[in-house]
Amino acid sequence: MENHSKVWDSGFLPVSRSDMAARGWDEYDFLYITGDAYVDHPSFGHAIISRVLESRGYRVAMLPQPDWHSVDDFKKLGRPRLGVLVTAGNLDSMVNHYTVNKKRRHDDAYSPGNEAGHRPDRATIVYCNRVREAFGDIPILIGGVEASLRRFAHYDYWSDKVRRSILFDSRADILMYGMGERQIVELADMLNSGVEIGNITTVAGTCFILPHADGYKKIPSYEACVSDKRAYAEACREQYREQNPFIGQPLAQEHGGRWLIQNPPQPPLETRELDEVYELPYERRAHPMYDKYGGIKAIEEVKFSISSNRGCYGSCNFCALAFHQGRIVTSRSDESMVREAKLMVKDPDFKGYIHDVGGPTADFRDPACEKQLKYGACVDKQCLFPKPCKNMEIDHKKYLGLLRKLRHIDGVKKVFVRSGIRFDYLLADKDETFFKELLKYHVSGQLRVAPEHVSDNVLHCMRKPGRAVYDKFSDRFYELNEELGLDQYIVPYLMSSHPGSTLKDAVALAEYLNEHHINPKQVQDFYPTPGTVSTCMFYTGLDPFTMKEVYIARSHKEKAMQRALLQFRDPKNYNLVREALVETGRTDLIGFGDKYLIPPRKIKENHLNERKGERSGKAAERKRSIRQDKGRTQGGSGRPQGKGYRSGSGRNTRRGRSGK
């Protein structure tokens, strides 16, 4: 990949000895190894951490996607003075490599040419072991999503077993969890002042290993989590309860006679600090060594997007954000984001469109309530679930003010909001000014929201608002669009087989899709990724907060049926849908007409003149659509066809791509 004799653009951090020589470096402080290609943009964790270190006077050399089959690549930049930083990249390497069906993916948006195969499975572990081989006892610090969410004993979906903390298997010295800016500076300063890596035990937001656990709160051990699912659920509960930067306790988990220690998390960065981080001198593009491969696909959507906030108090059980970034929301200043937008305007590739202004949840700008900045988020209750807390401050004025400033910048044609909008939070705001301006100025014909399901039982297991809330939002969305003379639609993210979802719940979701003329082109199966409460439920069959049993769809057959029900109109899914309807006693949904999901097989075969194959299936689908004549989406346009598409409840929604 790399031309060792070439001196690359000096605006990037060095990736070769020639780059270091061009800077006049005879040594450097940290080697940064990442499983992603080197993209110097603040949407990439390696770019932020390396630039933060640079801003504090440290020399950082980048080693993106090294060849892990030997130690040679790991040695080519020489031994760093202070230590080696290792991350798998913006995604867990196993999520990056495998679908929910455990099939190998054929592409990788974080690699040159969108080509898979440029990093190993379990990249953090593999890289660290090569570093040990290359440099012996050099300090190794690991971070990023893969390390952060695997910091305790954890269920690993791909091997179907509980694995040890990644700190043990990687043989690293310190694990940084969360966003990492404060941790890395503290650790670098300590190492630079001569503190031995084994003596660094006080930095918030880090994990390390000790031979004892005196004075620490103990949670069920790795061995207990392996042998007892209830113990695993108890460990998960305590991990989440103590993710509080102000009153959280240090935790200890035994692994074979040694102890994993987790210090409480770092407090979230304040506005001034976030501004500083996002205004460091990023090149805001992929390294030019990838140009001949067609660049890095992952930069395309985020290059002209603005990160406005961090943290999420939505705390959906299937999402790891609360475990990684925390539940306290903080935001950048308007001035900082306006400056970033003006930089975009100067980019020759900018066409006038800011693709997104948001974060984990776009319309969250501040902590949910004042006390969070003193005591952290509540341990025993949620801000939005089962309904908005009476103490929550609900106000869209700050976010609306930001969007107004951005859309009035010379050279900006449109500012879109494409990251998640919490529709329950939006409804809780009695002032509809933001809602109206969102639809008028910031939606590109489709608004993505995440109801995820319609069964209140499943939604409860997700910590999502009940169906009635989404119905109210959807109704109001279309009413406001009519008032504004707009032709726009909702793109609902939907999930099958989440813990709690029975086959009957899946049928209920299919009925909802049929009633509202929703035709999802893609659907998302629940993916048990490390660090989420839902993954704990999937493995243990228990809700870790109540210890009540939760139904789990475990068989491949049932999961396939639940998924097929979300796309019941697809002829390829006919047999699975029919089997699901028979098994649940819902053969009343087999017949001709709008209220039925599928036609009877025998009549269908006559209707197709006993022709088989994909072409005949497509023809049948077209004829069925004509019979319904209501709001079926066509191709990628998402536009309802014909009259009467808002019959029934008055809602019509479509889905553009897979959800979370």
C-alpha cells in the first residue's frame, strides 16, 4: 500500500520514515495503529486522538491497517519513545466483517476501494500481540469502540460464548473507554514524566489489571458469568449503574485470580473543550495514498456533515451509546459549527448541501436536567422511558437557532437533519416552531425516525415509547406537511427478533405495515453486539434490571420468519410468512384483498399459471400492488402512487435502508 520512499502531504501526520524525516524527526512519541484507513476527519476516532496529542506537543506516527501476518509492518516506523496506541477502528471488527447471519461481508467502507480484508478479525487483540512481538514490554494503550464495549467479560455473538475482558486477551496495559480525549492526555503526560505504566491506576475512564481488588466494588467474575447466566445479568446491571462520572464507583471483576479494574468514566467534555477538539487542524479527507484505490467510502457521507453533540439520554437497550459516550448530553457552540460550515463552503467538492447536523440524537443539545452535571444521570430511572421525566428540560430553541444560522451562510443551499430525531422528545415540546421548520427546511423528502416496532411488549424491552406515541407523531407529521403544502414521508427503522419479540409480535408488525401501506425495502434483524443491555437479554433470557424472564427468538427458523414478516409482499418470503401465520393461528390473514398479507397458495399458483421463478414472482407482486392501489412505494423514490394513500389512520411511511 505505502510507497516508503515518497514524502506524503505534510498536512497529514507521518505514515512513513520519509514523512518523519521531512518533519525533521529523529524520534517520535506514539505509534498509532488503527484497523481503519487513515482519514483525517473528526468523524474518525483515530483522527481526533492523534490531533489532540499533537496539540499537546506529542509526536504521533500513524500505522493504518498494517499487515498482521508478520511483525514487519509493525516495526517499519521504528520503536516509539512512549508507547503504542491501538484501535480496531470506528466499528467493532467483528461487526465490520460479519452480517447478523454471521456471513462474511464483501465490502468495507473504512478500507481503500471499499474492499474487505484489510484488517483481521478481533483486530485489537491481533494488533496488540504483534506489537508485543515487535517491541516487547513497551506500554500499549487500547481504545475505540471495540475495546470500550468489550472491557468486561462479555457475550460474543460470533463464537457464542462469554469471552474475557479484551484487556486480558490483548495483553495491553491500559484500556481507555469512552471518547478518550482527556484520558489520552493524562496518560501521555504521566508516561512523559517517567511514571511506569504499571503504576498508572488513577485516570478516570480507564481499565487496568491488578493482582488484588481491595477497596473496589466487586461484580460477578468472568468464571461466574460463564457458568451462571443470572450472574452475567447481575454484572451487566452493575456496569450500567456505575457509568456515572460524578458518583459512580470503581468496579472490579475477577479473571482467573487477577482483577480487571474499571475507574469511573470521565465527565463529558464541556462546550469549550468540544469546540477545541473539533477545530483542530484536520485535513478533513482521506490520506492521498488511497487516491489510486478510489479513496475511502466512509468519508463520503460525513465529509460535509457537522457533529453537534455527544451523549444520549435516550438509552435504548439495543444501543451501546450510553455505555460508551454516556447519558449526559453536551454540545458545541453555534460559533464553532458556523466556522466549520464556512470551511466546507471553501471545499471545491462542496455542492451547497450540509448532509447532517447532529450526533447520537440530533435534537438533544443539553443535559436532560440541571442536576445531571452535578450528580450524573439517575441510576434507577430513565429520562424518556416509559414517558418523559417531569424534570426534563424540553426545548428545541437552541438547535433551531443553530440550523437557522447554518442555512443562511453564503454558499449553503440546504441543511439536512439525517441523524436520529427522538419523536417522543419532539412531541413533548408544545412549541411546534421547530417541528414546522424541520419539515420546511431540513428534510430531503424523507425523515428518518426509529419506532423499531409496534408491539408495546417489544418496545418495553427496547426502552422505546409505546406505539401510541409514534402514531401521534406520524399523524402530526402528515398534518403539518399538508398545512405546509409539502409532499414528504417518514422512513421508519424497524427491527425483527429483538428480545421480547414473539412470532405473534412479528405478525402484529406485519399487520401494521399492511394497514399503513409500508413496504420496507430493507429490514434489520437484531444484532447482539458487545456492551448492550439487549445483548445481555439475548444471552441470558433475563432483563438485567428486573431479573424477569424475556422471550428470545433463538432458532434460525424463527428469526427468518420474523424477518420475512417485515417483507411479506416479497414472493421469496411467501413460504416463511405462510408458515408463521399457520404457527400463530393467524390464517385469517391469508386471502385476497387489502386486509390480507398473502393470497392462498393454490389460488396463487393458478393465478401465476403455474409459472415459477423470479420473473413470475415479480409479476404477481405487481398485480397484487395494483389490486391494493394504495400507497405502495416504487423503486427508490418513496412516493405513494395513486389516490387514497393516506386512508385508514392517515399515515403513510416508507423505509429507505436498514436501521440500527
